[in-house]
Amino acid sequence: MKVGISLENENGLYSNVCKHFQESSHFFILDIDKNKIVSSRVVPNHVRHNGKEYIVADEVLKYRITHLIADNVGVAAQKRFVQTNVQVFKYSGNVKDAIDNFFKKNMGLALKKTYEAMPEPKFVIATGDCAKGGAQADNLAIRIIPAEG
């Protein structure tokens, strides 16, 4: 698995998750195998969004990430991540805590923050174990309605 984290500056583990994804100055790229970081590097964001946040999404996608930890991600970038099967986790705060929470599979808080930030009406689409009433659904105390398909 490869995780990208939106950074405020080049300080990697000692940075904060950037408040606005499209304004990230750098990305922290983690290669993870069996819940252990096998390599990490800080890479600069060479583009600025100029009203087109999907350009920043394309920049971090160059590193073949499978997961993204970011704070506020615009709609166009969210669509790009959906198209490329990248799971996005909302998190604000320092990068070390974000990674610790990611490893502890305690991203329920991040999922809850994302859900609470959504405008009404709110919808949740779950796949995999979550669709069967997994831990993330339990953390949100939401009702799961199976989709017929």
C-alpha cells in the first residue's frame, strides 16, 4: 500500500496535514507493507491549482498512491481520487498522529469528521466489510441499507 499525506511544509513527519489539499506545498509518500513503513519520502508539489484542484490530485497520483490523508479536498479532486480508486481519509492535525491513527485503524474519527462536513442531505456509500456493518459504520452509528444489485 502507498499512502500520500498532504503537507503544509517540507518537514514530513513533523509537519501538519495541510488544511486545504490544493494548497499543499509537499506530499509525504509512505510505502507500507504488513502495517510497517518500509520507506518514506517528502516530495514537493510542483503545481498550483489555479482553480483546478484536480491538477494537484494528478500531481500526487504520479506516486501511485492507494490512500490519501488530507484535510479539505475539493470536489474535482475527490472525483479524480474516486476514478483512480484512491481512498481519501480526512484528518487535521500533525502528520505523526495521522499516521498513528491510520495504523491503529482508528480512522473512524476521520470518517466521522468527513461525514459531519458533508452538506445535507448526507449519503454514505460503503463497500467491502463496511457494507456488512463493519467497525467504521459502527463508529458513525449509521443505518446501513444494502444495495440490490
